[in-house]
Amino acid sequence: MGEWQTVIGLEAHAELATASKMFSSCPVVDSVEAEPNSAVDPLSLGMPGTLPVINMQALEYGIMVGLALNCRIPPINQFARKNYFYPDLPKGYQISQYDRPLAIDGFINIEPEDGLTKRIRVRRAHLEEDTGKLTHIMGESLVDYNRAGVPLLEIVSEPDISSSAEAEAYARKLRSILRYLGVNSGDMSKGVLRFEANVSVKHADDAELRERTEIKNLNSIRNMGRAIDYEVKRQIKLYKQGDSVKPATLGWDESAQKISVQRYKERADEYRYFPEPDLPIVTVSRAWVEHIAAELPALPDQLQARFVHELGLSSYDAAVLTAERSVANYFEAVVAAGIEAKTAANWLSTDLFRLMNANEFEREAIDSIPIPAASFAGLLQLVESGVINQSTARKTVLPEMWQSGADAQAIVDRKDLAQISDPDMIGGIVDKVLGANADMVGRWLAGNDKVINAIFGRIMGEMRGKGDPAIVRRILQERLNKRKE
Ligand code: ADP
Ligand code: MG
């Protein structure tokens, strides 16, 4: 794009996985599974005369996230009313936070390239209540208030993100952190975690940022990237033809893969924010913050650094293996069983992930695959000790382990897959294959070096893939060299 740079700030809305809602004891239910309007109470419905009470668990989860995002937690935060009318908001206002958010001035590290860290600043994270959910169907609108009042943490980045790939990396990292903390499942298809992308473009000569648009309706991280690319192109085109970009809220239309204008944007003063009179100012003691900080679990960045420094993995491999806590645990179990870290990392992130993809298992579901970590380590031990070769392990034993749930050794015994390393036996087969393929040998003698790979393939085929590749290659080379003399 040359003279145009992309500028992105992301807003994330994360529901906090508490048992009850933000300001009442009404239970929080699964937004897809539960019967609509089965988890409502007078407060969720905005009945006059009800009074909110702060959910301390939500406050604690919010502080955990703030700390995990390297934020400061000010000693005081305050709820505020954000006034607007919408059918999913029965009170006519949303309780949110405005000028005194729960957490400020943090950052998230992303890795745009292997080994290169970029810090994306987090401006603030504040608590609020979720709205109800509208469904527009056959010309009618249905409203479900189960979600109304569910604790929501809004996390706002600075406009430090410079490409759709960086935006995706930021979103994946934030999702990973929330899952490590156990405060949010990260399930975007259920709307438990939602992203909005603020997008503008900047000309090389600009001193200040230009007008931005805000894209909503992003139901996956991948779609967010696509929507950003689309919007960046649209804005550049407008500027190039001498038009301007109007601040607007845009919707990503998933099926059409394009953007449509939902509404032109309100300004903050149109919401008439004012301090929530029904709730006290919240004081957060230093002792409480320190206690929460001390109890935080290891986070992806820390685990990644440990895998790099203690186990010698590349930064990229370590990032892949630590994105999900359960994958990191699986990997550590394989290493604890005696497999060299680099070997374990390679087999996991290529062969095992490929098998998981083919069987439609998400990475986070690694605990429920048919191959437990100990069995996987068992397979790698057989390769390591030369009982089977890599390709037998990869092509035959591993898929069979997935199918049958059996151990590698049992499969090797049952299917007679043990590697053949006996030089005499291999020599005999090499001679036989060379004899049967005189044309190939002729081409090799005439200077076609590459044909040796085809001959090697024939020999391995003859041995049902069980030959020790290094020994087969050595003997083949020796036999061919002899013919040259
Ligand atoms: P508002 O208060 O209207 O929501 P903010 O200034 O707080 O606006 O910004 C909201 C989000 O938009 C933040 O994530 C911020 O990083 C991002 N943002 C602000 N200005 C720009 C811009 N010119 N281009 C892209 N993103 C921007
Ligand atoms: Mg906003």
C-alpha cells in the first residue's frame, strides 16, 4: 500500500464467567443452550424500584484481567450511566464506567514475526453490564433478556495496531490470556467474547490520525481480519478519489463478505454519562490487588519465555505450544516422559495438530483426543530408539493409534512394522530392486543423479516402508558406485 498505513484500535467485550449477573443474584446461563428469557429477574428487566448490588466476583475477575494485561488498578473506580434507548436495554441506560475505569495503561505483547515482539498498549478496561439479545426473523424482532446484566469487561487498545495480521494476533493473544485466567471461554460464536475494530488509514505525510470507522458483527478472529482488509481498501479508495471518510459504525456481512453502514456515530456527550447514583464509588485496596496478583496463574508470555530459555524452543514454536494452556500441559507431559523438547514440539505442532485438524478437534480439545500424552511419548520413543522409522511412525502408527486408541508398541507388534536395519537383508533387497530396474540404473549411470530417489522409493516400497532409511541409502549408494567402477 506504500504511502498509506493502516491504523487500528480494538475494543473487546468479554463476558466474565461468574455464576450470577453484574448487579443481582440472577443466574448467568448459556446464551445458546438456555430457553430464552429463562434467566431474568426484576433487575435484569429494568423494573422501577430495583437497586443494583456489585458482584464482587466480577470485580475480582476484572482486576485479574487488568493485572494480566499489565494495567494499573487505580485505588478507586466508579460506575456511570450511559443513556440510550434500545429494545435490548429495558432500563434506558446501561451501567458502565466512564472517567474512572477499573484498569488503565497496560499492554499486550504480540509477535508479528518470529522472535520479534511488538507491544500494543491497552488504554483501559472497564466493567459494565451486557445488554439483551435481539433476533430479527421474518420481519419480526425477538428479544431475549437472559444476557441482560451479565458482567462484561470492555478492553480498549490504543491505535497501535498496524495491520489486519497484527489485529488478529492481538485478538488471539487476548483470548488466550482470558482462557488462561479462566474468566472467559473465548467462544466467539456464542458472543461470549466480541471484538470491534476501529480502522483508519494514515498517509505518509499526515501529522495526525484521520477519521475512523468502527466495524461490528465480527464473529471470528479470522473474519475480523477480512473485514479490516476490506475497510482499509475502501478508505484508501475514497481518499484517492478526493472523498472523505465519515465516522460511522459499520457491520460486517459474513455471507456477502462485505461491509455495510449501520449508523453514523454518536459522540460521547450524546450518551449523557453521569455517575451511577444507586452504587457507591468502589475502593480497591492495595492489599486486595497484591493478593490477586500473587494468585495469578502463569500466563502465556511467561510460559513461552520458559519454553524458550529452559527447553531451547524457538520463539515461534513456544508461542504455538503456549497459546492454549491444555496444549502446553500436553507438551510438558511428553517432555517429562523423556522426549527431547525440540522433537516433541515438531511432532506435536505438525503431525498431531494435522491429525486433530483432520478430525475437527480444536487445539483446546487436546485433552479429549484418543491419544494421551503418555502414548504419544511412547510413539516418539520407538522412533528415537530406532524400533520404527519416522515415516512408519507418521504414516501408519500414529493414524492407527488415533483410530484404535492402542499403544504404539502394540500396533508395531500386531502389524509387524519394526524397522529393518540388518545390512545383509537390506543388501539383498537392494540388489533385487536394482536388477529389476535396469533402466533406472542406466539413467543414474548416465548422470541423472535424482533418479536415485526413485530407486530408493522402490526399495522402501519393497520393504513396506520398514527399512532404516539411513542404512538403505548407504547400501544403495555403495552398490551404485560399484557399478560405475
Ligand atoms: P470513543 O471514546 O469515541 O470510543 P476513543 O478515542 O476512546 O473513542 O477510541 C476508541 C477506540 O478507537 C480505541 O481502541 C482507539 O485506539 C481507537 N482509535 C481512536 N482513534 C483512532 C484512529 N484514528 N484510527 C483507528 N483507531 C482509532
Ligand atoms: Mg467505544
